[in-house]
Amino acid sequence: MLLAAILTVNMPVFVFGQSMGNPRFTALSPQDSTRLEEQRALVAATIWQRYGEHSLTKTKADIPILQKLIDDKVFDKSQTYELQSLGVAFGDVLAHELSLRWVMITDEYGTDPTLRLKNTSTNVNALTMISKRIEKGQAVSLSELLRITRKALAQIGKGTWPPNSNAK
């Protein structure tokens, strides 16, 4: 079971997953890797078609162009697969910046790709991080999501997660 811990930091609610119970983590299978590559390719092709821009680097350098796709509403809230593909591309940035790695998680909700912190049960659900917000009509700032995720992971590392409910 995933515990949804909530941070509010000058933006709509940010949901950060930390697994409780007995989730199972496994390495990506060749099929899982292919699926993620297809989603990355969809985003890269869209960037090329819309803006004639470069390929994705999986670094912070991708944030402005991924944000442009969001700001320009290239994918609407009914395009879940495409929005989750943006989540994969942003997840690559998170993985690079925060030393996370793509794995598969299996829990009572099914099996999905997630970003895992080392060999802990802490995981970041990058696949749906963007799609859930857009589907709810919330604004999405990728720079802010990176900042908040970095802060939450630092707190976990210090043993101060979840934050005190009175803290701001």
C-alpha cells in the first residue's frame, strides 16, 4: 500500500509516495524498458514536430522544453498515455538529478514503473506526477516539482519525513 504524504509548498498539493506494507520491486524487464523508450520517443517526436528542437538529455536541461509542452497544452487532460509519457521524460530528469532509478513496483494497485530511492521502499511516482495534476486542472511547474522532490528526499534521508503537520 502506498502512503500518500502531502506537502504544500506554494503550489497545489504534491503527492509523494512512500511504500508501506509489502510492495515488491523488480528490475525493468526488456518489455518494460521498451515501453519507457517508446514513451520517451513520443515526447521527443512531439518536441521535434512542434518546436524543431533537440532530443532529450535526461538532465535538468530538459525542463524548459518539457514545461513548454505543458504550458502550451500540447496534450489535453484526456490524453493519459501522452501525459504519462511526459512523466517518464520528467522522471528521467529526476533520476539523473536525485540518484533515483527506474524499477517496477508491484502492490495492491498493480505493477507500474516507478523511481526508487536506493534499496528503500521510498519511490517517486513520476509516471503519474504530471498526468494527475493536469487531469485535475492544476498548474504544473516542473522546476517546483524537482525542488519539492529533492527536499522531500533530503528529509527522508535525515529521518524527518513526513514533515511535522505544523511546519510550513
